[in-house]
Amino acid sequence: MRGHDRESDRSMNVLEPHQWRHPTIVAGVPWKNPVGTASGTFQLAACRWFYDVSQMGAISTKGVSPVPWEGNPSPRTAETPAGTVNSVGLQNPGVDHYLVDELPKLKELGATVVTNVAGHSDDDYAEVVAKMNDSPADMLEINVSCPNVSHGGMSVGSDAVALGRLIVRLRGLTDKPMTVKLSPNVTDIVPIARAAVDSGADALSLINTIVGMRIDIRTGEPILANRTGGVSGPCIFPIALGFVWRVRQALPTIPLIGIGGIDSGEKALEYLYAGANAVEVGAAALYDPTAPLRVARELDDLLDSRPELARRLANGGTWR
Ligand SMILES: Cc1cc2nc3c(=O)[nH]c(=O)nc-3n(C[C@H](O)[C@H](O)[C@H](O)COP(=O)(O)O)c2cc1C
């Protein structure tokens, strides 16, 4: 370990340095490569010991709310084949802490930062977005899709009219590029996606977790204290990919960030061929902390032999 005093110097890169060859642009924001971390699965204090965070296409940070939230009672995670079910419930130290702590540290390290915004009400989202407007965050990701909170979250993200109203209000509060993170827990995602875009979203992130649960057969009771949670990991990959495909078919020009089950460059590539401009890696980082950077490097190699796709991404375009 190096002997510097500054906290921002205390980080490591277990993978050797890499020159990125294939950047992308998401809603006008340049990413060094098309791979970001997914919100809630990245923590600077932990991840900096495994890789140089400035190497990622972007870092999407844990959802921030106007005041600190404690999240849901434990147990909050359960294993499932090829995935995990979580009911963390947006635990976070609040936007004021984020603005003086995690965000400046990430920017000092040279990261491109996507700030994930959480709320229980329209006023919550508005307060955070207004505070973030003067910050050095590169992009805001409005999470209207968390299945683990009783108000806000998924409820606003499953009602096109309510979502449209919220995004119009947030649009009036910030000039920052705004991606809206959508829920798969709806009958038809297209009208919801369209409402977000028509109301001022610059991009869409899809998907958040899929509602699910596990039951402990010794007690006959749900494992999670919250009873249900959100399923993520490789088991949701084909489902999430299908959502990106459907939204790309319906909305040919909106930038898309594909999320769900990515644990390899090949899976990231499938999202790009489905029409995504970029992807985020989530649950894979919970069992392999270097997964986001490894996926980015695998994808960089795969794009070498796909010059047309690489050219389109570098110019802010997509495969379809
Ligand atoms: C433990 C955990 C916490 C999460 N927290 C958030 C969050 O705060 N905000 C958000 O928008 N998504 C959150 N998510 C959802 C992920 O960002 C991602 O959309 C989802 O897990 C699907 O991707 P994956 O299969 O790669 O994990 C969380 C996921 C997990 C597993």
C-alpha cells in the first residue's frame, strides 16, 4: 500500500492500467467506455480498494434522499439461483452528506458521476434535484422504480400521468442531463417510457429489480423482513434485455442505459445490439467487486472487431 496521507490517494487498481478505445456518449455526457456501475451496488469506500473508479464509464451512486433514510429492517437480502433478492429500502445518509462527502471524493478521483435520486414523494425528488443542480454531478438518474419503499419509488414509476407530472417539475429545476430509471413491474413499459421522455427526460435507465421473494421452509415464513424484495443478477438478464429491446423499438432516438444481469462483456454487448447506448453492472459486483471494470475491459476488446457499432456509440448513436 502506498504511504500517502490524503484519503483520495488511498486506492488501488488490481487490474493493470488500460487505454480505452471505445467511448460512448449518453445524453451528451461522454463516458470513457459504455460500462457504469449500477446504483446501490457501488460504494466508494469499498470499491476503491479494488479498482481505479475513474476507469469506469460512469459511477451511478446509491439513491440519495432529502434526509438520511435507515432503510428496511433485516434480513434484507436472500440468495436465489443466479441472483439475489434485496429489500434494502434505499438506506442512505441523505443529500447534504452526499454533497460534502461521496460526490467530491468521486470527482477528485476523476470519476464521471451519475447521481441516483430517491424520493417518497414529488417534493422529496424536487428537493434533491434542486440541491444537485449546482453540484459537480455529471448526470442525474431519477429512481422511480424501487420496489422496496411504500411511497414514491415504484408507485410513481408505474403511473404514466404521475410520472409525467414529476418529470416536468424536475425538468424545471435542473439543466443537468436527467435519466429516468424505470420499473419492470408494470404491464406495459412503453407508455411509461414515453411519458418520461415527453416530459423532459434526456435518457432512460432500464431496468430496476423485479419484485420477488424467498420463503424459509423451516418456518414457512418469508426470509426478508419486508417479505418481498427486488430480484437482480444473471437470472434477470434476458428479461431486462427484452425491456431494452421493446423501449428501443418504440422510442428510436432516446438514449438508453441497459441494466440487469450483466456479468460479462458478451452480455453487455447484447444490450448494445438491442439498442442501448451504455450499460450498468449491479449484482455481479456483490460477489466480484472488480466485475464492472472487468466487464468494461472485455467489452472494449469485443468492440475492436465491431467497428460499425463502436463508431456509432462514439458518436452518441446506437446499433438500432
Ligand atoms: C443491494 C441493491 C441495492 C440497490 N439500490 C438501488 C438504488 O439505490 N437505486 C436504484 O435505482 N437501484 C438500486 N438497485 C438496482 C440496481 O441498480 C439494478 O437496477 C438492478 O439490481 C438490476 O441490475 P443487476 O441485475 O446488474 O443487479 C439496487 C440493487 C441491489 C442489488
